[in-house]
Amino acid sequence: MSHQDLEALFTLRAEDLTEEDLERLTAIVPGDEAILRRLTGPGPKLLKGPRGSGKSNYLKRAYFRLRGRGNVLVAYINYSQHLALEPLMLRSERALEHFRQWLVYKIIIALEEGLAAEAPADLKQLASEGKRYVNELQTSVGKNPSSAPRAVAPAELLELIEGWCEATNRSRAVLLMDDAAHAFMQQQQREFFEVFRALRSRTVACKAAIYPGVTSYSPFFNVGHEAEEMEIWIRTDSPEYLDSMRAIFEARFPGTLQSSVRRELVDFAAYASFGLPRNFLNILSDSLGDPDEDEGDEGTEFTAPTIRQVRVAVRKNAERVRSLFEEISRKLPRYENFIQVGLEVQDAMITAIRTTNRQRDEKAERYIGAAIAHPWDADLSQVISLMEYAGVVRRLGPVSRGRDRYEKVQIHTSLLVLENALGLSQAPSVDDYNSALRRQSADDFVRRQSEGCSTRPRRTGAV
């Protein structure tokens, strides 16, 4: 099997795929159509999920679906270059003005690219001017652009979009905004949501991908009123969970090897991925091992993964998850103290889970998370939110025990495997792992009191 046969498995970022490749590499899973209907329909939507949950996949599929209909003006806008504008935010008095125009012209450019030859003349002109401006903002880091196109206010852009719909015989417009408002500076995030809120009418609707934990809305933006929020993070205890992950396996794993892979190994990788498709694909690809360098690319032969290889891949995924969480403080220094506290909270949760599981009967259900008593202080709430943003933990909702109220927090299943926190035997089987990671009870959370959390001295009480 050549490396070309592994293309589907190693291709992770949907925003870079063509329509044909996206269709070929995407598995149809339960709930897909409901999400796509809401993304392609009227009304503003916020698509919420951590890194690797599939937000870009849904937005690109919605884009190609609407473009194929021919009766909707649609644009896919990717704001992934936002970090290039942060130095300007710290140096220029006109920074917010430039940021707003960057947001606006990215939309104009995407609309022109979507319409191609059908684009009206005024749209082509604005897009042409905007491309030079956007490129300079993203490459001249920290500097004011040497020139700028005419300023377009969000209210004016709304009127322009409605006019372009009429000129091109489109009934409405849908703006699909990827990598939006997840790691912008707070001022930028508020500015983004003011633009998002302004681009709303019976004809125009925005749909934006956001992350849990780090999104700051503008004072006038109320989730639920201004936009419907949709969470796409698959719950590992949902009835359709394994069917969904198995469908991804069948779409991405090399067909020549699928029949030789034990189903229980696929399920182990699925549970260890914590409901994140990108994690699942990482575990599958890592489980194939490294090619033999002596044989060269064309001579490489891969074989079906063994339990040892999958276990190693799961542990590698856990290290990757932990590294991604730590990386937040490097990319966003304002969160450095919160990340340090988050690592301590993570260790405290794992220690509590490991200790409790080791005390349980061998055949008893395993604990896989903590139920943390309320109330939480503001710092702890922010820490947990950042952990959720990185996919380290997931909040599963409140639970009451008498007069006490707790919040259930599940920790990434790969971390539980890495840290031997499941209380399994020294040589656990695949069935042992699957049984432990499969949530079987609403009570499989270690109850702990929150002892307070302060990010100022970079210390925290135990969970």
C-alpha cells in the first residue's frame, strides 16, 4: 500500500478540500442533515465546538450545497489570519477601524469569489481593492496599511448584499464564517459580533463557527436572541456515537486494510478520541506506525494495527491534547495564568479519578469525570472554559444530590488512558478499555468540592 492510499486518513482540515474531495472523504453520520439544514436555511446561527470537532467540515459542505442550488448568494469566509492583526491592535489608534474593514472586505472578497463570472461590476471593483488591502494587513505585521479602499460600514454592506442578491436573481444570502471569534482579542471579538449582528435581515443571514470558553460577545449581542447556538461535539454516551465513528473509519481508513482491523480496536480509538473526529483520525493514522525508512516511500507496507499500536497512538493523542492546551498561553499570553491553573485542575481531576477507580471492584463501572460542587468562582469558570476550548474536558450539565448542586465535567478519555486512571489490570484487554470508557451510569463522576481558584498567584485549590 502506497502513501497515496493513506491520503484520506491523513487529510484533516476540511477548509482546504475541493468539493469532490470533501464529498469523498466525509462520512454521513446521524444528525448531519439537521445541522446542514440549519446552516443552509434562514436566520443567524453559531456553530459551537472545540478544535477538531468538525465545524469547518459542516461550513464547507453547507457552502457547496448552497452554491450548487444556484438560487442563494453564498460566501465562505475564513478568518484564520486574525493573529496577523493583533500587533496592529496594540500599536495603532486606528486599529479597530482597520479590523472592522478587514472583517467587511473578507466578506466582499468571498462573495465575489463565490459568484465568479456572475459577480456584478461594483462587487468586482470592491473585491479588487479589498484584496490589496487585506493582503497588506495580513503581511505587514503591526503596521498601518499604506492605503485603504473606501470604508464600508456594516449597514451599507447589508444594503449592498441585498442589492447583489437582486442583481444576480438570488432569493437570499448566507455568509458562512469560519475560524470566527475564537481567539480574537476581546476588542476584536466584540467588534466581530457587532458586524455579525448588523448583517441580519429577511434576506441575509450569518453563520459563524465559534469555540467554547474564549468567545466574548459584544454588550448588545445575546446568544439565543441574536443567533441560535448549535453544539456539534458528539457525546460519547449517545446511542449513535459508535455508528458515527465507525462511519468515519469506513470513509477514511484504507479500504485494503479495513476488513482486517478488529472492530473492537476501532471502538477503542473512537472512545479514546473523546467525540472529536480529528482526534479519531490522528489515533487511526498513528496506529499504523512509522514507515520503514529503508524501504522508501513506494515500498512501504502497512499492516492492520494491533492493540499495542492503538494504545501507543492513544497515548500520543493524549500528549498532543495536553500540548495544544499549553500552546494557548504561548499564542494568547493573556491566558497564561489560567492555563497554568488549568493544568493543576487537570492533574487534580485525574488523581481523584485514579484513586477512586483503584478502590472499586474489578467489574464495577469506572469513573471518567468529576462532579464539581457549585458555586464556582469566576476564575474557575474561565479555567474550565479554556479547558473545554482545547478539548481537555467537557461539561455535561448540572446534577443535584439533595440540596447540593454539582456540574459534571468529563475529562479527555485519552488522558485517562495515558495516566492509567481507569483502575484496570496491568495488561488490560481492548474489551477492558471499551467497557471502562463507555459511560454506563449517570453517577460515574467523582464528586468533589471546589476549594476556590485564583489565577493571580498562579495557584489553585484542588478539585
